[in-house]
Amino acid sequence: MPSPREGCLFCSIVREGTYVAKTRGFVAIDDINPQAEVHVLVIPERHVDTFRDIAEFHSGETKRMLEFVAEVAKQVGLTDYRVIANVGPYAGQTIFHLHWHVLGSRNGNESRLPQMTAVTEL
Ligand code: AMP
Ligand code: ZN
């Protein structure tokens, strides 16, 4: 397993947390503050601060990560859903360990998803 970044919440969670799903190198957990009926986070075990640093993953790892996002969505019962990575504080990133939000509702009712927030102060 890659070395954890000291003091990183998601590095701790990928080692000790309760998972919705797990595959080699990646876990999915329920968001503690869900913004939709279903709101899970897909987190790589490897600590990478943000999506900006995606090149630190090998191409095979990136492919497996995205496939896991789709697999997790399916496993938690979603057909229509939104996948979001907030990149940087002005885009809403609060935890600086790359993660993918997967949001949706089990009946596929899109109106239950939050509106996309306009970022006006970049
Ligand atoms: P972001 O704001 O894009 O960095 O997303 C961080 C997400 O992590 C937020 O949606 C939080 O609700 C969620 N979160 C924070 N602490 C925890 C935790 N201990 N377990 C699960 N989700 C968490
Ligand atoms: Zn981390």
C-alpha cells in the first residue's frame, strides 16, 4: 500500500474505515454529510492532493479508478448520477486527498440532485 500522508483524514479512512466497496487500490465510503439520497466518495489509497495531480497515477491505475467509480455507482443502485471532483478550495475542495463524489437517487430522479453551483470568484 502507498505511504499515507501524515494528518490526512482520507489516508486514515482508506486504512481503517468502513467501506461501501473496495477494490485493489481504491475504496468507496458514504459521505458523512450527504447532498443527495445516495452520496458516496471514491478514494484512491495513494495520496494525491487533487485532480490536478492526476498524472501521478499510472494510466492503468487511472483507468481502473474510473471503472471503479462506475462499478460503485452500479453497486449502490444508481443508473443516473453525477460524478464530481472539486479541484482546489475555490471550487469547493475541503479535503486535499483526491476523491470523486458520486451523487444520485435510486429512482433516477435528477431533480433530487443539488443544483450545480456557479463559481463566480475564480
Ligand atoms: P470536498 O469538499 O470535495 O473536498 O469533499 C469532501 C467531502 O468529504 C465532503 O462532502 C464531506 O462531507 C466529506 N467528509 C468529510 N469528513 C468525512 C468523513 N469522516 N467520512 C466521510 N465523509 C467525510
Ligand atoms: Zn491522504
